[in-house]
Amino acid sequence: MKILVTGGSGFIGSTFIHYWLTRHPDDSIINFDKLTYAANPESLSDLTANPHYQFVQGDICDEIAVDKLFSDTIDLIIHFAAESHVDRSIDDPMLFVKTNVLGTYTLLSAAKKHGNIRFHHISTDEVFGTIIPGVVDVFSESTPYNPSSPYSASKASADHFVRSFGKTYGLPITITNCSNNYGPFMNPEKMIPRMITNLIDGKKVPIYGAGENYRDWLYVTDHCSAIEAVILNGKLGQTYCVGGLKETSRNIDLVKQIIKLMNKSEDQIEFVADRPAHDNYAVNWDKVHNELGWEPKETLTSGLQKTIDWYQTHESWWRAAKTEAEAFYQRLNAARNK
Ligand SMILES: NC(=O)c1ccc[n+]([C@@H]2O[C@H](COP(=O)([O-])OP(=O)(O)OC[C@H]3O[C@@H](n4cnc5c(N)ncnc54)[C@H](O)[C@@H]3O)[C@@H](O)[C@H]2O)c1
């Protein structure tokens, strides 16, 4: 099978490419990625000589570049490429409209034009908005969309386009809406790697608000196995919610757990002004479990330990990205404090 992966140089995409080629070594993957600030080509440097892996740099919004990818027969598209950081979406929403909405539309049009190619779209539970106790206690496939941030609004719009191409043109689509991922190779702008790398650097760990917001956490290779299950055995036209644990974790408890695992002090916790429209998330993944037999393997403790070990031993991978991410947060905080 020949697979087009978009955004394969980012966190989940690069983990997925390794995951897939290890388990399906006869398949071939083309990784189409713009290499934005969020990408790190180092994550895939071990595959440079692999004849089953090819990298093409390009923008999913570029119709001509996307069209060219189909000069070879493509059997399956797995669409990871996105602007993925909520705080950046608050800063620059138009970029999210372009990449996440227009980019997804461009890929869908190409998939339709080149023979209704199977299209799997990677989405987020953030499209459902926030948990409202007594009203929406947990997200599932039937939860109405109610996005809060420009990021989640752009992902929600993309999901609607994907479904509409399934219904209107018969494009064989599937969607996974997953909870927050964590693991190695994640940009240190995101919460868990930012906490870990701040602790490594002996710096304070900022927590939004009082740290009461909660979510469930999905270890990245558990997400990859869920995508694999949906690609191989999922029903066309369907959405599958994918979550980490049946219990959720408050941000304050999460940071305390990381501090404990790293033998650091809780004095390093610093409470900062809350993010606007800060959501709570919890995913019910019964459907993917009951239909496809999927369940996560990692507990939060085992996944965090693996993640901490990796950041402690891979500073050369994350240092430059951390410098850039901290500069971004400084600009963001200055703008919010105006
Ligand atoms: N990280 C999470 O916790 C999480 C949770 C739920 C869903 N998701 C979704 O999973 C997908 C992957 O997330 P991630 O965390 O790996 O993201 P990431 O930010 O780490 O990587 C995104 C990748 O997409 C590429 N990209 C961005 N714009 C592009 C464009 N216009 N053309 C081509 N490539 C482009 C970037 O260069 C980067 O390699 C996204 O669709 C995201 O919305 C992520």
C-alpha cells in the first residue's frame, strides 16, 4: 500500500510513520510537510535511507504541489498536517483558517479528483468544546460540536468538510477525534514537554489559572495504534473518539506527578493568568474499543516516565525549539498583560 501522510514531520505524524513502517514494512510512505516551526526533520533522520520512505516539502494549501503528489498511485491519505497550538490560534487565527480549513479542503479535492482515495482525518476532542457537568459529562461521537478556540473552530470546520465529502461525493473517509497526546518528539511549547524541560532547566513551571482544568491524556503510540485500527478495520464514513484514560487529571495534579517523578520541588510551580476560554476535556472511547478492540496500553505514570526519560536524554532535539517557544510565550504574555 502507498500512503500519503501529511504533517509527518510533526510530533504525532513522525511517531506514526515510525509506528507504521515497523509494523507494515512492505508499505511505502510519502511524507508531505511544509516544515513549519512545529516540524523537526531530525525526528525522521533514521529513515533517510529507507526505500519505503520519501519526504516532499510542500504546503497542503498549494493545489499544484498537492496535485503533483498523485503522479504516483496513492492508496490512502492520512491527514495530520495542521496548525496545532491553541495559544498560537488566539494570537493568529487566520493562519489556522488557512492551514486547517483551506488545507484540508485542498487535500479532499485532490483525493476526490484522483479516484476517491481513502482519506483518514486526524482531529481533536477540542471540537466538542468543554465539559459541562450534568450537561456534557464526557465527549463521545454523538456530542454536538461546540468549539471554543480558533484552533478548535478550524478543526471543527475541517471535520465538517471531511464528512461532507463522504456524504456528497462518496469519498471513503474516517475521522478520529482524540484527546491531548503526549510523549517523545513533542514540541516543548506544549504543556507536558514544557513542564519537563522547565524542570530540567531549573525554571518555574507555569500553570494556567488555579490548575483546576482537567483532561485525559493519550500516550502518542496508543494514538497511533488507534489510527491503525480505524484504517484497517474502521467503518467508512464513521468517526471514532480516542482517549487515554477513563479518569481525567487536573493540571495541578499532573504537574505534581511530573515533579515527583523527576525528584523536583513543588516550589517550582507558578500560577499564571488563565488562557481565555480554557476548556475541560474527557473522552469516552467505548466505540473504538467495542467495534475494533482498541484500548490504550500506557498508564499516565508509565507514559510520563517514558516521556521524562526521553527529554532528559535528547536535549539536542528540543533545545532550539524550546528557545523559540519561550520567546513566543514572552510575546504572548506581554500582549495579554497590555
Ligand atoms: N498534539 C495533540 O495533543 C493533538 C491532540 C488532538 C489532535 N491533534 C491533531 O493531530 C494532528 C497532528 O498534531 P501534532 O501535535 O503532531 O502537530 P504538530 O504541530 O507537532 O505538527 C504539525 C505538522 O504539520 C506541518 N504543517 C503545518 N502546516 C502545514 C501546511 N500548510 N502544509 C504542510 N504541512 C504543514 C508542520 O510542519 C508539522 O510538521 C493535528 O491535526 C492536530 O490537530 C493533536
